[in-house]
Amino acid sequence: MLRAYFARHKSASTWARSILHEAAFALDLKVDTVHVPEQWAPYDSLGDYVRATRPDLLIMTNAKPEWVDTLPEHRAFHLIRDPRDIVVSGYFSHLNSHPEVVGGVPWPELVEHRRNLRTLDEPGGLLAEVEFSSMFLDPMARWDYTRPGMLELRMEDAIVDPVKSWTAILGHLDLLTPDGSGPEKARMAAARWNVAARRGTPRWLAYPRHVLPRLPLHRLPGAYVTSACERFSFSRLAKGRERGQEDVHSHYRRGVAGDWRNHLTAEHLAAFRARYGDLVERLGYEW
């Protein structure tokens, strides 16, 4: 059965993709990451593309319900974030750090938006960002949060207890052994061996991995989750900064929930409400 991750822009998607890619590498799974419809041309739908190419794990960086509806049977998880924080995180990212080509796909709208943001002060830029964010927030508003086979999570919970969240995610995707089942140490050794070449460390494993075959592994041991969360912690990804320490030029700018309170004024919130209605409440967040 197809496994999938349905991501949301500025909702820890790069972090999640990093963990998933390494897990898939350890298990020798084929991963396909889709950003825009042009990637599944000339097929009529995303579902037709997936049935033809048969990935083991599909990652969609801004999933739209009408695309997901065409997919074959799947087990998936969907990670969302407070939409007000998406606006604030998007403003700084689109102004400073987000690449204008993603996965080989140009993003011309970002080029124009960035050019506009650089002519505005922060309050004006945030107002512009409220409207620009419609391409990310409108699909969240149309999403069916009761889809069968879907694990719904919030970024806010995932960053507070990543081990718990990723244990739930990998377990839901049937990529994790149940607690205490089987030879955990042997599975952990196999996982480390399989990803050694990708990591380049430990060095004593990196060289032979290039000349000796990978070890068969169908599910990851429970201990792998803690190891992956440590390896892909905010501090490591942000080159030593802790959560809350800001670098506006980094993709990992601040890494905290509720930062919208530090940037959005009454005018911004009124504009947000006028554009997106009760989206905040419908997603279970509070004003």
C-alpha cells in the first residue's frame, strides 16, 4: 500500500522530509516528492502518475484535496500549523531565505513576491503575505480532516515531543516495529549500516557500505526514532541555535509556536479574518 506525507508550507515540512528520507533510505523505499502539477505531466492526474511510477512513499509539499482524491488506497499523515504562524514564518522566509527553485521546479510567483516584499516595511510586507499565503491556506481550509487512513497532527505538538510524534507517524505508516518486538539491537545495527553511506558517519561504516550490500530491513526499531530526532533536532539543523533564538536569514528562523503574537497587529489580524474567515477556529486554534 502507498504511504504518504501531506505537508503544509512553513509547517516543519523540511524537517519532516529529512526524517522521512533517511528512514526510507534505511528501508530501501522509493520516495517521490511532488511540489506542483507539472511534475506529473503528461498523466491526467496525480493518481495516474502514482499508479504508473509506483513510489513506496509519496511526499506532497502543498497537498490539495482534489489531487489527493485521485490517489490509490494509502496510509498517510498530514501535518498542519497555526495559519497565523504560517503567515509570519512565510514572510521572513519569502523575504530572505526560501529558494526560488525547489526540487528543480522554478517558483516564479515567489520571485515576484520577494521583489515586492523588499519594497515594503515589515507591517506592509505582512499584509502582502496575508494575501500571498492563500495558495497555502486555502487548501488547508478545504481539507477533509476525517479522511480514512489519515493521521492528523499539529506542528506545535510535534516540536514539543518529537519522539512521541514520530513514533506515532512511523507506526501509522507501518515502518516501525511495535515496542519490544524482536531483536531491536540487530535492527538498529542494520539501520545504522544502511544509512552510513548517506550520513558519511560513522566513518568506519561509510567505506565498506559502498562495497558491501545493504542489510534487509522491513521496519525500523523503536530506538531509531530517538536517534533520528536527535540527528534532526532544531539545534543541529540551525547550526547550534536553540529554539527561540532568531536568525531571520535562516530557513530555520526561530522554530517556536505562537510567534504571530510578536508580529501581527490588529490590522493584520483583521485582514486575516476578512480573507480566511474562521479558519483559525476550524483548525482548533484560539485567538
